[in-house]
Amino acid sequence: MKGILYFLIFPALIISILSCDNTNGTVNNETMETDINIVFLHHSTGSYIWNGINRTILVKIADRVSPWLFEFITGGPRVPSLMRQYNEKNHTRYSFTEMEFPKKSPYGWNNYPYDYYNIWVKNGGPTPYMEEPTLEMLTQQYQVIVFKHCYPSSNIVENQDSADIHSEIKTLANYKLQYNALKRKMHEFPNTKFIVSTGAVQVKYYLPQDQALRAKEFHNWVINEWNEQGDNIFIWDLYELQTEGELYFKDEWALTPYNSHPGGKFSEKASQLFFNRVLDIVEHNGENTALTGQGLK
């Protein structure tokens, strides 16, 4: 096995090194003239959907070695590839990029409702908070902002004696206060479209039933009460795709029954539906797709 990996990776690595700076003679997606700039803010679960591939050992090694080698072996992340194909076919100029948000340092690897509230509402303004861009900054560059939470957001515990919008404790009451504040904040930028991914959920092995029930309750609240028709906030329903109406991320869709990251088949399916939903929101305010991204027409 090691010999095969060496045989496959070493020649590609040499080519990558010899190619030097590949920015010469190529167009940078960040600087090209575009009609609409879209950004996807996410962490690890989001990367599986963004890439839309099965992260085998070979793919993981390539990803660590260099972006060029990763694209050489996989064909590149699937979502931006779908966008390039769409642009070529329809003569559009949509840019779709990703961003780790927030970064591991200095803020910390947390992207739960509290953290978006903390960075965008509590500490919003024209300058970064702990090196993270605020909405005042992001909306200057992007016309569409997509964001999601990682699966520990489903570890929702019992409500405390009182709700606290400034609390990092994952309770339904705190989540609702933070989401309502986020909605008010996003409404301050009516020319920007926001797409909120419903919270990723975990496999049954890692998620106690009481927490799973609260995660489902929060999902239903977001879909049926928090979400408003006719405003600038839209939903992509990742939770529904993961659970198919049940409580947990289905084992057959997960990386393993003991790993709550998406497996290869789910990643491929979800990346297409994610792209469908985002594109439909960009062009038709989401009228032609279900919240999951499946077509209505």
C-alpha cells in the first residue's frame, strides 16, 4: 500500500514543485470581475460538503501536501467546480469561495450560535473581532453569505434557570435568543442574501436521546418560526438530509457509525443539493427548490 501511495504521489509532487508559482498566467477567482460573490463560512463538516468527495487516505495525504496535488487527484472541490461549469454554460460570472470561520486561532474552533452572535452582533462593527471579519466587513465583499454550525451544536442541554444571550451554554433558550439577535443583525443588510444551514447533527452513538430531541426541536423552530418569508434570510436544510425525518445522522450516510462527519456518498449528494439551493436563492430567491435543495419544478 505504501509503495502504491509513493508511486502516485511522488511524481505529482515533483510536477507541483516544478510548476512553481501557478498564479502567473492564471486568473485568481478572488480578483476576477464577477457579478455576484458568494462565501461559505464553515468548518470540517462543511469541507466534506464543499469537496463532495470520499476522503480516502490518498485524498487526505494529497490535501496535506498541496492544493495542486489535491486537485490533481480529486479533480478539485465539487461545489466550485459545479459553479465553473454553470458559469461556462450560462455566461454568468458568479464567484463561490469558502472560508474557515472562525479560525482556530486566536478566536477558537467554535462556530455555534453563540459564536456568530458574539462576533457579528455583540462585537460587530467596521473592524475585525479577534481577527474575524464582522458582517460590516463581509457584506462589503460578498453579496451572498452562507454559514453553518458543526455537529457539536446538536449537544443541546436542558435550559438553565434563565436564558442568557451572552452564554456559551448550548440550551434551546440561549440558541433562540442568539438566533433572534442574528436575524435582526442580518436585516440591517437588506442588499445581502444570507443562507443559514440548519445545524449538523450527530450519529446515534455520540448523541444522547434527550439532546437529539432538543436538536430536532431547535431545527423545527428555525424552519417553522424563526424563518420568515420575504426577507433576505434563506435556509438550506442540512439537518433534514442527514436525518431523513428521524433523530440522528443516519449511520449509512455518516463516515462511520462512530464518526459524525459525512461519508463519501452523502458528501457527493449533499454538495449537489447545496449548490442547487444556493444557486436558486441567488437567481430566484429559492422559489424553485425545497429547503433541502431538491427541485420543486
